[in-house]
Amino acid sequence: GTIIENISMFDVNKYNASLEAASLLGLDEIIADLPLGYETIVGGQAISSLPHGLIQRICVARALVIRPRILLFDRVSSSVDQETENLIWSVLRGLKGKCTIVMVTNMKNLFDLADKCYELKNACLTQIFI
């Protein structure tokens, strides 16, 4: 499908929420450079032509469209450029207190986002205090 269909999960009722989430993640400027904008077809071979940072932003926007009570992120900023990483963390900071965010990361600089931190070591999960 298209980029907007992927963000909205093919639900036309979520079109406006999809555009809002995309804008929040700075996708408007990037998507504007594509020949068909949000109507650009993605998936299959087309996905390989998109930068990984753009794909990550689309995935995060897709997660935000449904206004979840709980968000799970597993190394969401791996393999993205600094600008994309900063945008994602800015969005997560804005969501703090509005939904529960469970984040798996090895980046200690993100601990300031957390209310609680845990370390998995030798198959044991223990709370760490920062």
C-alpha cells in the first residue's frame, strides 16, 4: 500500500490521526520530497529504496495513531541517524505521563526518560537506580 495507508493501517477513519502522527515525527518534509508524497507505494521491493530512518519514523507514527495506553519499543533507535533518534526521543518525552512506555535499550543516556530502570544480566532482571 501507500505510506499513508501503512501509517493508518488501511483504516480511512484514521487518516487525519495518521497525518498528525506523521507530522509529529517530522515526516511531512521528507515525504514532500517523494514524487507521490504520502501516496508513494511501499512494501515488497519498494521498501528497500526507503532510508531506514524513514521506515522507523513510519513505524512509530503507526504505533501512535491508535493513541495506545501502552507502547513497547525494542531498540527503536538502532540503525537510525541522529536526527531521527532525536525526533523519536522528543516524541517519547512528550508522551511521558500520557501512556506507559516500555523501552528496551542499551543506551544509558535514555535512562532520564524512565521512571524505573531494570537490567537483564545473567538471566536475572533487577531494578537499577539512576
